[in-house]
Amino acid sequence: MFMKMELLPAKTVERLSEYRRTLINCLKEGKEFIYSHELARLHHKTAVQVRRDIMLMGFSGIQRKGYRVKEMIDAIGKILDCKNGQNVAIVGIGHLGTAILQYFTGKRPKLKMTALFDVDKNKTGREINGIPCYHVDEIPEIVEDKNIEIGIITVPPEYAKETAERLISAGISGILNLTTIPLNVPEDVYLEEYDMITSLEKVAYFSRVLKK
Amino acid sequence: MFMKMELLPAKTVERLSEYRRTLINCLKEGKEFIYSHELARLHHKTAVQVRRDIMLMGFSGIQRKGYRVKEMIDAIGKILDCKNGQNVAIVGIGHLGTAILQYFTGKRPKLKMTALFDVDKNKTGREINGIPCYHVDEIPEIVEDKNIEIGIITVPPEYAKETAERLISAGISGILNLTTIPLNVPEDVYLEEYDMITSLEKVAYFSRVLKK
DNA sequence: TAGATTGTTAATCGATTAACAATC
DNA sequence: TAGATTGTTAATCGATTAACAATC
């Protein structure tokens, strides 16, 4: 069997993730088929783009009927998910860390929330939302023992750098940095950064200048 | 006096916001000048891109000395900030809403956190972090009376749609949607959406496939 | 059959980078 | 002066969209 295994464009990967979210909702509502233009409309995209993304992942629909919702969810899973799952940790269990933890619970079975880390004695040494919380000093052992591949950083900005360093030397392979400090990582670690203030400033700018 | 007022590319606007964050830190550390390659390195960009962004906003540096940190912060402010400020509200004061509120406090004087909205009686009718919290039913009056221009939506997904509708009919001009539900807004409302799960799935995918 | 939809290539558009002139 | 940096245009690259063939 031949497996389509080229690297997909980052933008396509993002959109596939978004499509899946929507498809899961469609499935819940009992929808069996979906047209490219329906999916496009739900995501403010064009139908061509949706079809092209689907083509790039090697899936196909049925002429005049659209795409089978259930099968497409599985097809996206084949691309986005690791067969045996990937373990995830959150470092910094403040409001942001907790928000992610809560949202996450039970949603993505292939991304297994495995450990939490904090410095607060009230949080460490117990389970939060059913996930064990350790002191950040335990990052090296726990990340290695539990084979944690992905770290989400939601610590206060002044600790962002050292947190990243700890995760990296513990052998993490991907980081989602939600602090306001841009990080530097070695080449073999994938880094994604997001700052809400930038999003908000973008909204402020365009909502102002676009209204004539 | 001639004002440079063309619309900047969205990507440039994002980067200017990021540069400013970094420049503010540089200023705190007493740095007076910064080279394009220094700023580039801090943001994983190229020096050319930094210089081009700066050029596009109509600012200039000094040959061989770089850019004056203080002046550049002001120049970015002239682009991103509204002279008299813009009022912001958060709808949904759960962990995510609270995280934003806390981070936000005192950071961006031109984005004035003006009102919070929730349904929980323990939160409404009092101040949280110094900002008054109202019941979501009061959105129409408060948004109009307080001239709120930007709404951040951090409600549970099932309420995302109606929250957006309420904000829009109350006359909001920009929305930052942090729920997992894509929204539809009329043409004259600027919408920015962000979903952490997509970011996380992107990290999972690339951290897996990029390691050979 | 006509119409609607998928699948795919080619063209276009926009964003980044290369190249280099200017200048301190 | 030589070297380093800014500023800017032109070339390249990548992402989106247009066009259209295939087919149900």
C-alpha cells in the first residue's frame, strides 16, 4: 500500500483542523454528507480552497453528493493524529492553563493530557481535572518517564525562557508558547507562538481603519 | 502636514504589534537603539522584513546606529492606537476571560477594558479586577452607553453565536472570537478568530513529521 | 440531457527575500 | 577609506483563485 506522506502546507494543516471541528458537529447533528461550499461557508473560505485542501490530504468525495462526513473526519485523523497518540503537558496552571485543560478534557483522544506543572504548593502533588500536577522542578523526570512530546507554556512571562529550556532539555519535540515572550528553540523542536494582545490590537486596528 | 494613511498589510500590523512588545521591554532595560537584525532575531524574522515593515509604517532609523527604541514605540503607537482610545469588553468571565482580563490590566492604555459580561450571579453586579461586570442581558445598553467598540468572546461554544449577535446589534465594530465556533458577521464588523486546539494540533503534526 | 458538483492544473495575487544603492 | 547598516526596488516564492474537464 502506498501512503501519501509528503508534508502538507502549514495553512492546509490549520484548515484541516478547523474543518474537523466543524465536521464533528455536523456528525452530531446527524449530517451524513457535506458539500465543499457548505464547509467553505462555515469557515469563511472558498469552496475551491476546501476542495484543494481535501485533495492535498488525499481524500475524495462523491460527485454531486459531496463528502461523507464520517469518512472525512477519519481521513483528517489519519493526517493530524499520531496512531498511538502524543502526550501533552501544560506548564503553568493559572487561568489560561486551566482554560486549556478544561476545554481539552475528552476532546482529542489522540492528544493525551498527561501532566501539569506549576510552582504553587496548592496545585502540585494532586490531580486537577483528573490530571496529575507536579512541581516544575520535576519536568526532567516526568517528561522523560511519561514520554511527553508536546509542551504548552502558560507561565508568567518572566519564567517563559527557563520553562522552555527545561522542556527542551527534557526532550520535548513541540512547544506551544502562549506567553508574551518570543522563545528561541533548537532546530529539531517545533515552536508555535500565539499572543492574544497582538490579535486584539489587530482587531482594534482593522475595526477602526476599515470603517471608511 | 501629510499623513501616511494607506492600509497596512495584516501581516505587517501583526508584526508591528509584536515588535512593540519587545521594544517596550528593551526600553525598560535602558536600551536606546536597536538594529533591525537584533529585532529580527528576537522574533525569528529576517532583518530585511523588519526594515520593510518599519518602512511601510513610515518610520526611519539612523544609518549605522539602528532605530531609536523610544521613537519607534511611539511610531507604532501612531499606527496601532486610536488617539482617544478604544473601549473593550469581554463576554464570558471564565478562566479564559479572566486570563485575558488579568494580562490586560494596565498594559495597553489605548485599549480600555470597560465592561465585563457574564451570566453568573456571583460575578455580575460587582467589579472584577476593577472592571464592572454586568449580566449579558445588559449588553445592548452598556455597549451603547459606554461606547464599546471591541468585544472579546470567551463564552462556552453553545452561546458563541447569540453572544456575537447581541454584540453586533449593540453596534460593536470588532470581535475577537476565542470560542471554538466560527462566527458569521456583517461586512462592517471586523472578525478575528483563534482556536487553541488548532494551534495545538499544528504543533502535534509538525513536531511529529518534521523530525525526519 | 442539463445542471451541479468534484478534482486538478494554470494563472494570479500577495508576501517574503535578494540585491544593491545610499550613507554614516 | 572600508565596513556596516538602512531603505527600497525587483525577483522569487508560496498561497489562493480562476478556469475547466470529468462525471453523476
